[in-house]
Amino acid sequence: MHKNRVPDWTSGMVFALAVALVAILVACSEEESVVRVDFSKREEVTIPKPREDLTYAYLPQYSPAVSYLRHHRMVEYLAKATGLSIRQVFPSSFEEHMSLFGQGRIDISYTNPFVYIKIADRYGAKAFARIVEPSGNDTFSGQVITRADNTDIETLEDCRGKRWIATDESSAGGYLFPLGLFWDHGIRKADFAEVNFAGGNQERVVYAVYSGEYDIGTIRTGTLDITRNRIPIREIRVVAESPAYPSWAYATRGGMDQRTVEKIRAAMTALASDNPEHRAILAPAGIVRIVPAQDRDFDPVRALMAKISGELEE
């Protein structure tokens, strides 16, 4: 009779497993040696905190792409000139810009004077600088525009009963200043067939008027130059322009270290348009020069807000 033969390698494996089991049992049976720790001799170890960035935000009056192109050189310059770590953030709307500032998530805010007054009143923002516009003035205006071929609208009075698209409820040149202009001519919001907003985007106002979606639009001065390469600007006509008010403000949150504010202000006010390197920073941002500022510089805007307070929506 044939018997099954167990292979030699199986015997070897059984032997190896037996040796390992014995070793484990021996190890488990031995007592672990006691390590004594002298807690009277201790040294504090400090873990370095990660470096915190300062955040720079431009009120989103244009698309994010335009916002980046206009300000990324400024942010890079400020970081290099001050030695601070600074990065640009991109709020999606005027309301979000104000909300993020209130949450302490925006350290350096570049805004129109209307929004500046709102964040100063709500969150204690402190203006430390403002700009000189490409016009050479430290003021700017709002414009009422229509299609060039719209013969129904020649004067402000002709705007009564028409469809109006404004930039945003917190826009200065794109809403507040024209609203004051209408007020001074006896025209109230209720006199329009419709008042709507373009979500803070000045370009959309121009497009909406150009397409005929709205009869009139209100924008800040300088916007038509921004859109010049996208639509035939000759098809747009400026009906009227508001009085001029203080230009855009740079502000920081109230609790920022004053030495840091001074560093940033010194770097900004050192920029000069006659320096080619500086001009490459200022020109894309629509800035000729940056000058020191303080809160009371914006009182003319506060006065306008008080005059037409019944027309403003919160």
C-alpha cells in the first residue's frame, strides 16, 4: 500500500514556529526594567507659531480677474517694502467684503468712501491713506449713462419713469453720488419704473445699458475706460455727472499695531509715478499717488448720506 509522504520543508516550518512561540513566551515572562524620570529637572520647549499673513482686499467693483490684475503688484510691493507677509484675498461682493472685515479676516481694506464709512461705524475701521485718481484729483464722481442712440433721455429730468441699474447699494460713484444728484434735482427713487443693482460690478452696468436691458445706468468715473476694449464705448453717452467727493480709502482694522500701520503707510506714500518701477505698480490699480488720510477727510460723504438717508436702504 502506498503511503502519503510528508515533505521535508513542512517539518522545517513546524520547527521554526515552535522556536518563535518559545521566544515569545520567554519574553512575556520577563519583567520590564523600570525607567525612573526626575521631574525636578525640566526644560520648557517653545513651539514656534506659524507666521500669520496680513490680508489685503480690494472692494470687488470689477471682476476677480480685473481685481487681481489691478492690485497684485501693489501687494507684492508692500510685502517686499515692509518685510510683512501680505496676501490678497477676493471677496465676492461688497457685502462680503464688509462682513469679512467685521470678522477680522481682512486687515488692509481698499474701499470706496461709502463702504469705508460703513465699516468705520460698524467695526471701527481706521483710514490711514487715500488715493489720487488718474484725473490728478483726490476726488471722484458718479456718472449717469444711457445708450448714445436713446433720444428719449437727454437730461436728468428725462430719467423719470425709466429703468435704472446701479452698481451696488453700497457703491459710492455707482449709486450714492448719482442718488444725491437725482435728489438735488427733485427726483426720488420712487420716480423710477425700476431700480436694480449689478452686484457691485461696474462692468455689468455698462453691459446692461449697452444691451438695452436698462434705460440708464450709474457708474463711477473711469469705468468707461476699463470697458473700452470690450464694447464700443461710442455707443454709450454720459447724461450727467455728480459733484466730486473724496477718493477711495485705505483702512485697517481698529486693533492693528500702529507700528505696522505706519510701515504700510510709509511704503504706500513712497510710491511715485515718475519712477518707472513704481508706475508699473500704481498705473494698473488706477492710482497716481497715495497720500496720508484720516477719518474726517470723508465727512463730505457722511453729509451726503445724512441728507438722503431716507433714500438709503440698510
